[in-house]
Amino acid sequence: EEVGCLAGFASTSMLLGHLAVLQGKSFDHWDHMNPMTVGRLPELATSGFPIFGIFSWYLDVASETDDTAATCTDLRSQEFRAVLKHHLHAIPSSVPTTKAWEYVFDAQKAGCLAGEIAATLVLVLNEMSSSRSKTRSTYLLERAEALIRRKELTASWLGGLQRNWMVWDILNAISRIHRTQQPAPDSEVAPPLNTCIILIYTFPTKRIEEDMKEFLKVLQKNYYEPLQAKHPLIVFTDQTTSETLVESLQPFFSGEIVPAVIPEEELNFLQLTEGVKCTSGEELGALVHRGVMNETQFWSSTYLRMFLHPALDQCGPFLKLDTDFFLTRPLQQDPLDDIKREGTRLAYWQLQLQGQRQVGYTQVSLGYLQRRGFRIRNPFFHARGRFLEQAETLGVDLEDEVPEAFDAAMLIYGCAFGGDIKFFREPLYQDFFRYMDLAKGFEQAGWSNQFFLGTAAAAFLEPSQTRRIYLSGRHQESDILIENGSITERLTGVLQAFITLREQGAVD
């Protein structure tokens, strides 16, 4: 207010009003919160403040707005309102321009002022989304403002425009597009982020060195050559290995190899609990990130923070592959192109359901979700929910008959997964990681990052933000073949276990 920033003042006032209503208090400052009294729509849309989105939040809880304002009952209006809800909320996607133009004239004939405003703003949104004439979009926005101002700017009228026609949501989308189209002040436009492949190659044993050479040969033959790929390999390693990394690996791979040195204090991070058996790799006597605890491998919690490493600052879409993951067929389509095009935040090659490696993980992770008020957005990745659903169908009491099911978790197999680096750097995932780290499950139960990926997919992302990576590949007991549009998936270890049980007479 002191510097005359009316858009900022109004945005703050609306936030305060929203919080006051939620707390059951009164907040009688309508003039400060009404965007139509703050400035012109073109100015507010380019102010840099999400004023329309905040106004929409406020109207959702404000009691002085009602559902009768801005209502049109003719058939054409009802049809277009259904189109709006379908495209803006259910999909979401762009409302067809032709449909919006047709309804502008239908609304004028029917005398539906609110509907004409909404259709006009849809035209503005489509013009800006396709980067067409700025002059035309400005004209249409001014036209919409003139229509809004034909009636008294009461809370009932402006609230009805939102509840019936999502007018402020559309304006918020227009404002967001404008913000994303503007270069950062006093700086050059940032170059697009690279697509990257991430590898872990730390303190390699002779076996791991041989695996790495074979991995690179196969990657070259089945990925980089058929697709002419240029993705840099970001190789996380220790200081000593990094000094000869490029020289030792470049003969087997034509692309760029970028060493990413992990700080020594992170590699040595491991807090042991008395009574827990822990030994490191055969060739190493030090406490390093990759060891054996209770006969299982694990990574320390600090080591899993590799997504914050500066070597990934220029990476966006990524694939993380184990060095003993081998492609078995040439790729016909680049999975990184798919991740980039679809805006995928988390991608998986294979899902597995496990219970033996994460004692206590499910309880602690669900505790985090409950404390933060998260719901399961993506039930496909929620093991307990799927068990409960199946048990209810079969009439099985899990608590009495299969208590182990409550500690099982769905994991995204860590040998091959991908997504967006930004997702793992955002406050939500980092807060989740810090919370889980305090439970000491890494040290006491050998928790793996694979379970964290499963929880993230289940609770932090919508189904449309996750996708499967289709690669013909083999990793230890897992083998997936993509051929002629079909998928053949085998877990040889599981098959062998089943055969053993059958021979012992434990199963039919």
C-alpha cells in the first residue's frame, strides 16, 4: 500500500480475507478485495500477482456470494457451461475456439451476459496459448471487462461469475500464461534444460567395472546409435574414481560423460544402531554408502540427496539407470522425449510389491501424509489401499489373517526410473525426505529410495503426472520384452521361489 502497488495490496487483502473466513471471523473489506476496483483487467493480468486465482479462493468460502447470480437457464448456456467444466476442470485442456465463438453469439441472443463474458475470456486464453495476435487478445480482454462492468460490481455478481462460469479461474490462467511468457527482469532468458541420463559408479569393484563397460556398449548399440541420442551421462562417483573416469570409459561410449563427485562426508555417512549387522563391500573396509545390512543392500539417506547435486542444475527430464541394467532390444522411441513432451514428473520401468526391506516404512510414511493432510491421489501406487480393497472383496480380515500386508509397500524399481529433476528438488519432496530421515529407518532397517518413489507417486502426484517407461531390458531377476506392441514381463527370482515351494509341497 505504501508504494502504491494496488495489485499486491489487493492480493494480500484477499489472502487475509480467505484465512479470516476459514477461522470463522468477519473481514469487512470488500472494496480492498474486489479486483474490479483495483485496476483494469489487462493491467491486473500483467501485474505479476496471481490476483485472480486468489480472488477465486476467496469466493469459494465467502458467504456473501450465492449461486443464483449470473445463472442462465437456456439450453445453449447449459451446454457451454458443461463444456467449460469438462475442459477446464475434468481434463484439463483448452476449450475449443469454434465452440467459444459460436456461444458468444448464442449468449448475446439469449441475453446471457455472464456466459458471453466467459466465452470471450476463453477466446483470450486460446489466443495467448497459441501466441497469436497480442492486439486481438487485448481487445477481447477489454471487451470482457466492459461486459463485467455492465452490472453493479457486488460480491453476489462477481461470485456468481466464478461459481457458474469459472470466470476468475479463466482470468487466472490468462495471467499465468503472461507470466510464463515474460523473460526474467534484467537477465537473459534461461536456456532450455538438458535431458540427462544418471548413473551411479562409486568405489567400483572389478565386477562393477566389467558391468559398467558392458552397460555402456549396450547403451551405445541399443539407445544412442538407433536414435542418434545426445543426452549427457551424469556419473555420480567418488573423488578418486572421477580422476580417470572419462579416460577409462570413453572407449566404450561416444557421448558426453560428466563426472559428478559426491562429497566424502556424504559417502561416509552411516549411523549404526547397536546390534545391527553391517558390512561394506568385499573390497572395502570403510563405511560407505553401498553396504550390506541384514543381508540386503542399502543406500544411506544422505547419499539419496543426489538430486540436489550441482551437476544436475542443467538437467530437466532424466533417466536414472543402474550399471547392471542392460537394454535387450534397440529403442524405437526415446523415453526422454516422451517424458519431456508429456510433462511427466515421475516415470517407472517396473513396479514391485515388497515387505521385507522396509520394516516400519509404511507406518512412518502414512504418518507423514496424515500430519500434512495429504490424500492418496494415485491409488495404483498405494499397496495398503489395494490390499484392503482386495481383502474386502474376498471377505478376508487382513489384521487377523495377513498382518504382514500392513507393512508392505509399492516400490518403483530403482534400476530404471525417470522424471523431472525439479520435482525432487521441490520443498514437498525434500520435506518428506527430512521427516523420514528422522525415523532412522535407513540405519535400522535398510530403507531404500525405491519406497520413497512409490509414496511420491501415490500421494504427491496426479495419475497424469506419472507414466511407464517402455524399454526392453534386463536387470538381475527382472526381464521385460517390448515387441510388436506387446509386453512380456518376467521375474525369474519369483518364478524360482515358486518352483521351490511347489517342490516342497507348500503350494499346488
